Amino acid sequence: MSLSVRPQRRVLVTKINRSQSFAGVNSSADRPFRNLSAFTPTVSRKTGSRVSRMFSMSHKSPPPKVPQPNRLDEVYEALKKGLTAYLEVHQLELEKLSTQIRESKRNSRLGFLYDLDKQVKSIERFLRRLEFHASKIDELYEAYCIQRRLRDGAHNMVKAYSTGSPGSREARESLAEASKGYKEYTENMCLLENELESQLGEFHVRMKGLAGFARLCAGDQYEIFMKYGRQRWKLRGRIEVNSKQVWDSEEMVFLPLVTEFLSIKVTELKSLANHVVVGNVSCETKDLFAALPQVVAVDINDLGTLKLSLEVTWNPFDKDDQPSAASTVNKASTVNKRFSTYNQSPPDTPSLREQAFYVSVHQAGLLRRHG
């Protein structure tokens, strides 16, 4: 993943008021803005990982008071691109498995073919679910566009009645009706924006380490604080010999947001009362809607001599949207590390001949027991 730093990103941050709450220390519009760019870290990963889902409040954020249609357009386009890529990747996997089944039918064990057939059925269900999810997002976006056009029309009516002479009673009533419609359409846009935000899935972020070339020395300690709306992640790490890094936390799950940016603050811990803020930046997240995991890097300081390397994996469905049987079905796939992307199906229903066989065996057991 290679994303260049574009100057208009700074302008975008100044336009969206909600994103300025990410400052942490600096809340002005001059706070540096960073894009995520491709990077391959040279530091090693901590052996024992721990997945955390730490939210200071409920992750279901309330509807915004002011809609952001321009920002929603950008997020929707990125989301559709990511879903299309997700469908293509799993369609290729389905074709690969189907080809493998055709080539293995003559000289393979029935158990092996049965496993392949289960994988194919799982991918087919997953693809249908993805298609339904994409259609649901399209419906929400179309409803949002309708409300936006109605809101724009009501705004023009309010402007026209306000600039004219509101002397007559009919004009005042029309102005009040137009103002009421404008408020109603605005509330509908906020509700739809919040509903579409709840369909964005999850960002699984894995800490890979800091890279500072000659800047990092053995014994240095750093604290990284990430803020994404109401979601927080704070972790501390130490630079050991041979450029090895040890962090107290390695994974985090963030729920994507429409109008917020990811704020990252890196502090070097010198002593108990002497901490140095190395950098405090905001990063665009709409480019993280991708089918495959991405290794990205963030320039922490202006010179780019210190970089934070992260591995981001996007899941189009969040944890609360998983089917009820997924937790029990996926236990087997967690053990053998197979079919981890899809929900395995239970064995097929026995045929009539098999059912008759089971009944005869059961009756024979009863006769033997009572005989």
C-alpha cells in the first residue's frame, strides 16, 4: 500500500470540525496531518500478543448533529471499492477450490473431497452475505442522497422566503413549514449517516514497531496513544539490544468512523516527570477498506526520521453482526487453522437409506436389550 501525502488533506481537516477533537495536545488547524504509506519494518515482533477491545464509552456513537455529506461520499466510494475487492478475492478462491475438486475426484479420498466441498459451500454463503451487505449499503446511501436533495430544496425555500417580504400570513406559514422540513431532513440525514457508519465493519490493527534508523537506541521507552473517536488505545514499549522491541499490547480492534480521523501521539519516556512528545499526527482511514491485510507506516515527525509501522486488516462485518452459530462453529477452524475466513457448515442431512439403516440398528439394539 503506497499513499502519497497530498496537500489538500490539511484543508480537509480544517473543514471538518469534528476531526479537530483528535488533537490530544494541539487542537489547532496547524496540527500535522499524515497519510498511511507503505513500509517494511526492520524491528521484531513481540512473541506474546494480546487482542484488546478497549473503549472508554459505548462504541455505538450517537447520531451526529450536523451531517457531513461530502465526507460521506468519499467514505462510500472507498467502502464500495473495498467490498468489490473483497468479492473478487473470495470469488477467485471459490474458483480455485472448484478446480481442485474437479481434478481430485478420481484419485482422492472421500474425506478430502468432503472437506473441499464444505469449504466451497462456506465461501458461497460468505459471498452471498457480502453481496447482501453491499446492497444494504447501497440502499442506505440512496436514501441518504434523497434526504440530502430534499434538505437542499428546503434550504433554498427558507432562503427565498427569508430574503423576500414576510409581511403576509401565507409567507410566514410557508417559511415555518420550510424550516420544519429542513430540520426534519437534517435529522434524517444524521440518522442515516449513523446507520451507514455501523455497517463499516472492523479495523484490526497490529502493532509492528517503531523504526527510527539511527534514532532508536537500546533502553529507550516510548508510549503510543491512539484516539479514534471515542475509542482509545495506549501501549508502551521498550527498545532492547539488537533493535528488538517489546510492547505491552500488540493488537486492537477499531470500528471505522465516517467523519473522524485516527490520531496518533508518540511520547518518549525519559524519566518520571520528563516526557518528550515526539509527534502528534492525524491519519486518513478511508483508504484502509481493502480485501487483504496492509502494512502501513506513519511519519511521526515532520522529517520522517521516526515511523510507526502497523498492520491493518479490514473485516467488513463487525463482531456484533456475526451469526449466532459462528462462535461454536468456528472453534474447530481455530484449532486446525483451516477455513478461518468462513463459517463451516454442519454435515449434510442423512439420506433416506442412511436413516433407515440407523433405525434398523436402533431397533436391533432394543431387541437385544429386552431379549
